Amino acid sequence: SVGYNLKPGDFSDMKNDMTGAAIVYGVIDLLAKSNTKGHFIGLLPLVENMVDSKATRPGDIVTAYNKKTVEIIDTDAEGRLIMADALAYSKNYKPSLCIDVATLTGDAAYSFGGKSSVIMGNDNKYINSMIKYGINNNERIWELPMWNEYLDQVDSEIADYRNHSKGAQAGAIMAGAFLSKFIPNKTSWIHLDIAGVDLNEGDSKRSFGSTGEIFRTLYEFSKNYF
């Protein structure tokens, strides 16, 4: 339902919004079963987003795990809120690298017509490595910029940040810019927005449904990380 900012039209495919969590779970499971050397932790922020007496409203201010306050502009920009909490929580494990993956924004799907995932982050070495593994697995990944102008537009006049920046328009970039505010200090970070490549809506029954795209890339990247 997307809280009080209701989604228009048919959104019966919203069950696919858990694809990022499914991929993280699957990758961690495969790393364990293949006895991959290293220290891997998967965090899955799992919530319901329905209208009730406790639902978040536009204009509300919520406090994130890292004690930063967030002004709710659009309750449809809810996925980034739980991902922000998970990223902030990860500091308890002192990570060297955080990777988040989700079907986060419609803008990521519109930008590439469902042909590529979006990647952003703060470490070019890891970004380029992830893109390389994507090429090896025939899973396209394209880097978008995260300039300071975008980062500045995340700031709120009445809270630390806002979860949606109407004037920015660059939806996929702004979601990544918002998440960048919650990365533990001195931690490398990769953001993967897989909206658009997660679901095949073709006519063939054999090809219809979730694709699992980015799973192979993320597994190979992780397997070769240490």
C-alpha cells in the first residue's frame, strides 16, 4: 500500500519487493555451503508497510538507528528507511565493506528499461570489481554519480535528513545519496539497485517471474573478496 502515499494502478507484483532480501539470504547460504573462507554477515530488514494506526505519515519525523532524524516526505520511499537502519546497525560488526541490494527505486528501472542494475558507492576499486563480475555473469551493472549536489539535497530543514527530495528528480541517485548518510565511518560501501532486472513479465510461462539477477555476480564477488 505504501503507507499513506498510496501507489496508483496495479501493484500486485509488490511481492517482488523482497527480492533484495532473498538474494542476500541466498548468497550467505551459498557462501556457507561452499565453505568460502572469510567473515560474511547478512542483515535482512523485514517489515510490513500497511496503513494502520501506527503507519508513518507524510510530515512525520522518525529517528534512525544511528540517532539521526529523518523527515518523511513520501511514505513510498520506505525501503531506504529500513535499509538505512540495517546499514547503521552493521557498525556493530566493524565491517570492512558494506553492500546493500534492493529493488529500491522505479527510477532505476526506467533509466535502463529493465536492462541493467544501478551501482553507486564510495570505493572505486570495489565498484569496478563488481561491474567486472557482472560482465562475467552477463549481468549488466551501470555506475551512477553521487555528486555533492545530490548529497546536499538529502538534508532537511527540520530534521537531519529527508527520505525523498522532490526537486532532485534523480530518484535512483537520491536513494543512494540518502543511504550514504548511514554508512559506518571508515567503511567501504556498494549500493546495488536491482529494480527493473528482478522480474521478467514476458509472455512465456517459462520465463515469467523473478530472475534472481545479481545473485551470481554478488556471490562471485564475495567469494573472491578475501
